[in-house]
Amino acid sequence: MTRLLIIGALDAELGQAARIAAARGARVAQADGPAAALARLRSDGADLVLCDLAHDIPWLIERLAAERIACPVIACGRDADAAAAIRAIRAGAKEFLPLPPEAELIAAMLQAVAGEGEGPVHRDPAMGALLARAEALARAEASVLITGESGTGKEVLARFLHAHSRRARGPFVALNCAALPESLLESELFGHEKGAFSGAVASRKGKFEQADGGTLLLDEIGEMDPRLQAKILRVIQEREVDRLGGGAPMKVDVRLLAATNRDLAAEVRAGRFREDLYFRLNVVALHIPPLRDRPGDIAALAAHFARRFAEANGLPVRALSPAAEATLLAHPWPGNVRELENTLHRAVLLADGAWIGPEAIELTPLPPARPAAEPPPAAPGPAPAAAPAPAAGAVSALVGRRMEEVERDLILETLTHCLGNRTRAAEILGISIRTLRNKLHEYRAQGAPVPVAPGTGLLPGLGR
């Protein structure tokens, strides 16, 4: 259930927006102004904020950034308020919602925040069997470990579990454990009291408290620092959390889901993941097969994305031609459903005519092959011949450049190749996603253009 916070009076058109959102399944809260909204976000959180242009949206966005509250803000008002709308967008608002509101646009916004409200789109028997098992397990209270390659839809499956559980009317809260450095992640998880650290200007609930009575998804949990792993284990065991700077623990009632694209058993053997936490999380395991192993889903997902992106962009809904479908079916989809989603988004924008033809399908190039493992040492013998010198052109492209410049270009080109997908780029580069994010932060500060992550706009994938 999407948590929507509306800032402004509900006696006119904003009230109409609130009623539409509630009818679409959102849990709606209201605040009279940005200050009251900020206090509510500290205590209860939200998935989306809808703010009347009459209020100081730039101030609100600035405060959210200062307090590290990650929540997309939508400005709303009449079309005549164009100047105010532009100021709000420039300040960081994700989108502008014209009033009076259109029901379908509000529905699309809520769907973009919550993922696919219709549930996972599937046609392949392998995915059908997985969803049947997930639905059978959903009503249990046990922790579930969701595994699968990057882009397979682990959060979509987590939302499916929540929607079919006895906690469906409670909140669903998701946190990407790789998106924040350890110091910030601890505050996000457990909350903090005013003055607990520099910048803690007010008390704030963490994700465990925000998910009380519902479900908490810890995505990319394999990236979590071992010290925080110990704290997570304590929360699972004691059913209580300690805010940073707090004096007494607080009870929480949360069902925990965890997701990872790593082999956690191998991480345990390597000493990077706690064995006791692994067994606590892995009460039930659900593995999502990669898209190449469920080809029956490709056409169904492609048709779904084609319809969604056409509606979101105000374009006619076009079906895929047989030749376009054949092109999609022949591709191995290393980026899985996320790559397919990006491909169809481009195709919808490029298509011209009655069909989406193969000329509109721009497939992502395959990543470079991983180097093969080193062969075992050869038996003693004659010394091998010297390796041939690299081509002069290859040398000239590197000689004279600083190591930092070469590293920056490699990282940014890999990220561009991955359509902004941080997780996939980190895998190809052989670094942790936290290291990648730190590098990108440095490059932005230097003024370098950094490809945006998929789903940073409102339609599609707002806030995901």
C-alpha cells in the first residue's frame, strides 16, 4: 500500500486528488504546510509527497536533502501557475501534476512509486510456479530470502509477498542497503534522536519503525557492513530497535524480507557475511530465474511495457510486430527485466507507424567477456617467448594520461553501457556498488556528466 502525503487543504481539488488516490489503494495522510509535513515524514515516512504550489516547495526539498529523507515530491497546481511549477521542478520536484487531477495520471504516479500494482507480469511456467509458491508462503510470518540476478524483479516479488500476506493493509517499506554509506545506513534503519550526531536536527523514525505492522524489504543486503549485520540480527531476535542517541529500545512488529544478487552462502564462507544472520534470513528462499531462462515471459513483459510507456508519454499504444518479437526473443538479456524495460521505453519513443518494428528495438550491447581463470602452472621447460608488444594505437591512447582520468573514463563508459544501472556496472568493473557510488559522487563534484540511474523520473519508476 503506497503511503501518500498531501500538503495543502483538502477542501477543493487536492481533496479530489486524495479521494482518487485512496480509491486506488493508497494510504493518504495530510499536512497543512511544509513544516508539518517534514515532522510527519520524520515520524511516519511516506512513499510520495504531493505538494500544492502555494507552499514553499524549494524549502521542503532542501530540508529533505539536509535530513537525508529520500521521498519524491510532486508539485501540483493549475496550469496558470507555470512559473511556480518551473521553480519547483528546478528545485528538485520530480514532476508537475495539473489540477483538477486526472484519475489515470494519479493512478500512474502511484503505480510508478509502488512498482507494478497489477502484480508480476508472467506467462512462463517457471515464473508461474515461483509465484504459486510465493503466494502459498505469503501468509506465513517467516523471513524470506529472495535471490536472483540484477534486474530480475526481486522488489516486485517482495511486494507480491506483502500484498498476499496478512500484513497487506500495513506499510511496505523498502531500503536499498547499497545506496548509502554505513554511517547513513544505520540512521536510516534504526532512526535517531535529536542531537544524536551532527545534522540530526530532529528525532526521526528509522525504516524498522516505519514498517511496524507491515513488511520491510532490505534490498542488496549482501552489501551491508558486518557491524550492521550484527544489529540487524539483534532486531530479528529481540523484536526491538535502538535509535541512535536513544535511551530505551522500542518494540517493533515487522516481517523481514531480504534480497540479494550475491551468493550469500559463498559470502559466509568468505567471512563477509554473518552465518547466524544468513540462517535467520534464509528461513524460506525464493530464487527468481533470469529472463533468459523464462523466455515465455519476454513477449508478455514487452507488451506490458509498451502499453505502460505509451500511456505514460501520451502516445498511441502500438503492438510489437512479429519481427520485433523475434528480435527480443533472440537476445540473452544480461540485464534481465530491467534491461527489457529500458529497451521498450526507447522503442515506444522511437516507433513510427501502426507497429513497433525491429528498427525501433535498440538492444544493449553485451558486456565484455570476463577473463578466463588462470591455467595451472606449466611444467618447467624453456622460458616462454616474450609477449608481443601492444599495438601502437592502444599505447598512445593511454600514455601520458593520469591514472585517475583513465579510471574515471572506464567507470563512466561502463555505466553508460549499462544504461545507468549501478549494480550491473559494479559487477562488470569488479568493485562494490558502494565504491562505485562514492566514485560517482566525486565525479559529480568535479562537474563530470554522470548517467542517471534507471527510474529516477516519475514516469516510469518514480523513486525506485
